[in-house]
Amino acid sequence: MELHDVWFVLIAVLWIGYFFLEGFDFGIGVLTKVLARGRPEKRVLINTIGPVWDGNEVWLLTAGGATFAAFPEWYATLFSGFYLPLLIILVCLIVRGVAFEYRVKRPEENWQRNWEAAIFWTSLIPAFLWGVAFGNIVRGVKIDGNMEYVGTFWDLLNPYALLGGLVTLTLFTFHGAVFASLKTVGDIRARARALALKLGLVTAVLALLFLVWTQLDSGDSWSFMAMVIAVVALVGAIGAIRVGREGWSFALSGITIAAAVAMLFLALFPNVMPSSLNAEWSLTVTNASSSPYTLKIMTWCAAIATPLVLLYQSWTYWVFRKRIGTQHLAETH
């Protein structure tokens, strides 16, 4: 296996890690309006991700940096062609981070309510747009012979990509509901389980349609195996939450996300960004990659830094592993 193939796999792993962690993060943000009854329960939901949300976003920064360094042509075409949706995602992530920090800076109810509304919308919009973006990457977009995107923003809003957006939105919200049931106590935990069951059924229908569409359009035997794992894991997650096994359900919903993202990358390989105009103009792991020397240096850096990051983030989750409820909130806010 060549180094550019290795880095394609590593970038896929980074996106899997990001969607696994930020998936329930986005889901919790959406659930602040859907699940919470009153502001105390919103505080409980936000507190479940309070210590970890910023660490989860490190995976996105790393994935973007790795793409820039390992596949500069892919990075350039992707970020120029998808400029508007990626800019919207970036703005949402910035406002979302500010909302987490500023929400408690003043005691006025309107102030806190507005920032909580910002958390909801800046969680929902990226959860949808990430699916749209990856749907277009896998489906193929208008790339010319100069490796430049020549389509428009409206070309990105096609049925396949929009379905991908609905899948990521519902899947992340389901993942977040399972996480909420795993991290809370009392009535909110019971309602999170009930909502997760309903969301799981909707997600299963949308995900099955999207994954089968992907498999028929550009899949192979490896992507088919990943699709089967994703479907089986999602069914298992729904069954586990139905019988109250939140830990198993969360693990299986995470496997669903991992297998679904892996399927997209398997269906994409050896392309990194197919051209819908001419297959010969597609960006591949070969023509979009950096020099072998650059990839070699990156590999050594990743081998040293990645275990340290994983250890630190694992320690953070271990420290904040306990369940919380409204009875754990401070009297003043």
C-alpha cells in the first residue's frame, strides 16, 4: 500500500472519529428544543457535552489539516467548490462555541434563551450540511480538466445529497438521544429513551434508502460489507435502547456511524472527488496527493501525536463519565 493510500484511510478514520463524537454533540444541541421541558432540562442536556464538545471538534481540524497536507488538490477543489456550504458550517461552529461560553455570562432569561436557540440552530444546520457535502463528494460534481469545480451552489442541492443531509441529521439526533439517555437520570432519561426509539425507526428508513442508493451507484463488495454492518448495527442500537441497554445502544449507534462513513469512503476510492463531467478529470489519491517525502514526514508526526491525543481525550471522557440530572444543577445560574 502506497503512502497516499494510507493517508486516504487515515483521513477516513479522522472523519469517522469526528462524526462519532460530534454526532452526539450535534444531536444534543438539536434535542435542547425537541426533548427538554423547561430551561433546567436544557441546562442538563448542555452540561452533558459541556466538558467535551470543544475536544470533539479537534477531529474536524485534524481532518481538514490532513487533507490540506496530504491531498492539496483535493483540499483546493473541495473548499473552493463547496465554499458557501462550508462557510455556513464554519460560521455555525463559531457561533455555537460562543453560545456555549456566553450563555451563562448574564442572568437575564432572554439572554440565555437566545443563546440556547443559537445552540439548537448551529447544531441542526451543520448536521444536515455535512450529509449534503459528503453526498456530493461521493456522487461526483462538475470538475473540469484543470481540477476546478465549475458547477454552482444549486448543483449541490440534488436529491441524493439532500437525502444524505437528512440521514446525517436524523442519525446524529438519534445518536444524541441515546447519549442523553446514557448521561442523564430521572424523567429526562426516560423521555430520551422513548424519543431515541422513534428517531431510530425514522433513521433506519432514510439510512437504508441512502446506503442502498450509494451501493447501486458506486459501491463494490467492500462497501457492501460496510453497508451490512451499518444496517445491522443500527437495528441493534434500536433494539438495545428499546430494552433499556443504553450503553450497548450508544456503542452500536457509533458503529453505525463508523460503518456508514467507511462505506462512503470505500465507494469513493480510488477517487477523492469524482468528476461528473468526465471520469478522466476526477481527482484521485494519485493525482491529488502531495509528494512521497511530504507524506513520509506526516506519517511520522501522526504516529507520535495521535496516541497522545487519544489518551488525553479518553481521560476527559473518563473524568466526566457520571450521569447528571436537574438535581445536580447549581442553584444560581
